[in-house]
Amino acid sequence: MAMFIRVDIDEAVQRDPALCRQLVEVCPVDIFALEESGRVTTVEPNLDECTLCALCWEAAPEGQVNVVRLYRE
């Protein structure tokens, strides 16, 4: 289980195969993966590698991918 972040993926993302593929491609630490069904999912062991680079936020329409910090600064 991730200790630092949780990634929420809106259902609207799942209806856009190109966006699903783009999320997998843009993430430098392989947080996203495509399921056989074509849906995008998160790779649980990689979540704590997130650098908060914002590439996934920039790839998806506003609010469709959210990285939730599970810690306080």
C-alpha cells in the first residue's frame, strides 16, 4: 500500500483509450499501466516513486487525474 500518495482516475479517462495510453507514456516512474481491457490502472508498488511532476495532470483534462498527498508538509 502506498504511503505518500493516492492517484484517483476519473471514469471519463477510461472512456478515452488515447488518454489511457498517454498517461502510461508520460509518467517517468511507471505509475500507470494498461490493463488487457484497455483501461488504465495504477501500479501500487510504484506510487511512492511519484515526484509530483504534474505530467499526468497536464495530460488529462482538469480534475480527471488527481494525485492526493497522504502526508502533511
